[in-house]
Amino acid sequence: MYKLIYSILLSVIIIFAALWFHIIMIPLAALIFLWTKWYYRHHYAQIQKNLSLKYPKTLQTIYAFIILGIGLGLGLLIYRFGVELISVPSASMEKAIHPGEYIIVNKLVPGPRRFPENPDRYFRMKGTAPLEKGDVVLFNFPEGDTILDNRPDESYYYLKRHYNNFDRLREIRKWGNLVPLNVKRRPRFVKRLAALPRDTVQINNGILLINGYEANLSPTIIKKYRWDGSEKAFKEAEKNSAFINHYQQKGNIIVEMTKGSYKKIPEDIKKQLNPALLEKNVPDIHTFPFNTTTGWNTDFMGPVVLPAQGDTIKLTPENFHIYKRAIIVYEDNKLDLKNGEIFINGEKNNLYSFKFNYYWVMGDNRPKSFDSRFWGFLPENHIIGKIPENFLHLDE
């Protein structure tokens, strides 16, 4: 009797797991095996006894394969829904994470994702904690929905914005065909969460403002400064300062250093350093939202409100380009602007309710990070998990 109770309890657990993980075939196979074993329990016991007497090695081999299968199954579940080991290829998170380092990704923060390809079915299983400002996350690159098969590590959209004659160059330089990728197959990036859904993001004089206040995310953030002193004074300052890099740009010496190091340098050196900024109201077509009428560039942009799931916004010709990609590409709608009027899925309508939460991410190494400043919002369904703090270098 106890075996029957055990089988029923195990079946309930398997059914619950199938519903929770939305994996049907594996639990179904387990249930069939479980109840077949129960139904033929007497035959099974006799077969097991005969095998142990006549073919002990065969029985051991069968048990070994069963244990191996269970181990592989558990490993697959841990990989898909628990943790994953990755190597960071780029320097965009320097100095918090060095290129080539191996780090753990915790997928239980904010929780394993399910059906990321479908905005109407997508959800997250309950995780151990929500995402917070300053968290470092692994995510699939939102603009990676299309790549060039001969240049898979570069953004197709960035190249298209960069070259007016892109289609001709693609053929001449043999960049390859366009390859569509679903969410899980898109390239992976590691960045820091600078802003959460419903936050207002603005960059003014190169300073990141969240809800009107300067964001104080990490002392490891690298910024650019212009040296306004003499070259002789710079050589002396270089000996006593934590400059990461320096180079000539338009006749000026540009220095890269962390915010933490900048605060610690002597005042006489600090007086010679000023933020190296782009000019205000000089638009950059490569900067989100890729519309020169905004006048935005990477040092002067916004304000822009990040959408949250369920929030309804009023679309206007002014904010149309800001939310266009999220509504069309990430949430699978048709959106048009005709004669100053908004049409959603063919109907005249200027109100839209979002299906996803959206985030703003930036790399700590600001001069070398391809982040939200260049491609916009990060949809929640692209987020894979959080990098635990003990894998980050917290000092500058």
C-alpha cells in the first residue's frame, strides 16, 4: 500500500512540476514509466531478481544509465531555470568585470522566463528577488532580432544607420545575408540596470539623472575628462593619478578614469580636468531614438519615461519615435504615423497599454559601452538573470 501512496504523491509532484515549468513531454514520460512500474510491480521485482542473479553487470549498467539520465535532467533544469556560468567577452563593464572573466548568472533573479518569444504568453516564474537599480544583468541584445551572417557580432541596425548606402556595401563587402533570430538566440550582453519601469531617464552634461536626481550607481563607472593644463603638467599628473587611458582628440588630451578615482585625486590635478562632452542640441543619428529632431546625443538626451507592464501612454508625433520599436518589434503590433495621427493595428488610436516592463541599461565603461544610449529600452523578456555582487569588483 505504501508503494501506491508513494506513486500517487510522486505523480502529483511531477504534474505540479510540469505545470510550473511548462514542460510537458518529460514529466509525461516520467508518469508513464512510474505507473507502468507500479502496474507491473510484481513482474518488475521478478525481472530485477533474475537480472541480479544472472546478469549483475547488465543490471548495474541499467542503473548507471538511469542515474546518468536523472543527473542530466537535473543539470538541464538547473541550467535553464537556475544558474549558468558565462565568460564576459567585452570591456563594457570594466572595472566591475574584466574581459575574459568567468561569472555566474543567477536566473532566479528576477525568476526564470517562459515564452519570451510571445508577448501575449510571456511570464516569469516566481524568483527569489526582484531586480533593483544598480544590478548587473545578463540579457539578450534587443536589436539582435536580425544579424548579418558574416558579421554576427555587430549590430545590423547600427551598421544600417551608419552607412547611407548600406545595401550596396553589404553586397560589395560580402557582409552576408540577413538572419532573423528569436529572443533566446540573440547575442548576450552584460550591463548595469540604470533605471527601472516608470522611471524618468535623462542625461544632462553627461550626468545620468533618474527621476531628476543624479544616479549614483557604482564608483567603478569610467568617464572621459578633458585635460586643460599643459602637456608637462599632464606628464607629472599621470605619475600620481589613476588614469586608465589617455589619447589625443581634436588637439586635446582625453583622459579616462573611474568616478571613484576622480574623487580621490588631488585638487590641483582635478582643476585641470573637465568632462569631455558633446555639444548640446547637436543630434547624433546613432543615438536613441535615431531622430535628429530630438537634438539628442549621448551627453544630452531625454527626459524619457520607461514603460511598465499595464501602463497606458498617450502617443504623440513627439514621442512616436521613442516608443515605436517597443510597440512594433517587441510587442508585435502595427504602428503608423499619418498626417500627425496615430494608427495602432490599422485603427486610429493614440492610447497604448504596454505588455512588458522596460529598463534602461548602461555599461560601467561609458566610453566603450554599446548600451541603451544607442539602442533604447531593454524589454523584460530579454533579461536572463542577475550577476551576483560577489562576482563583481566593487572597488575602482
